[in-house]
Amino acid sequence: MQKAYLEITLKVEPSNREAATKVYTTYKEPFLKGITGALTKELLVRDEDIQVLHSFSSEADAKAYLQSELFNNDVVVGLKDLLTADPEVRIYVAY
């Protein structure tokens, strides 16, 4: 079974980390319950940035999520004023 990971790296000032975490928390359950192929979603925090690591049943599901209303109308809108740089988005396929 092929599995895919979507890694989104966010540059967020320490003063905005709590607000960014709230966006993550708010949309975690809708992601897991409503996005086709969604398996997990984790928030990874370090001094330099925040990473959101998603896992999916397939690469196609990961790509479809990036085009979804949940991602573009909710997550992106919720984070846009908190970011100091454009997010880095990477998709990995595990074999």
C-alpha cells in the first residue's frame, strides 16, 4: 500500500504561535473526518518554525487536499495573517 505525507512548514513569530496552534486544533477533526484518504495530522513545533505533517492513503489524496475548500477557505485564511513567509509545501511518497 502506497502512503503519502504532506509536510507544510510555516514561519510564525513566537507571539503568534498560540493563534497558529488554534487554527491547527480547529481544523484537525474536520480534516480527519472529511478529507478523502486522510490518516493523521500532527503539529511539530521548533524554534525556527512550525510544521504540520499530514498522512494520506495516496499521493492523489494529498494533492486533492491542497485543492479542497477546507484547506483553501479555512486553513489558509486562518493562517494568512500569522505567517512571516510563504509556506513550504512538500509531498512525499512512502513505499
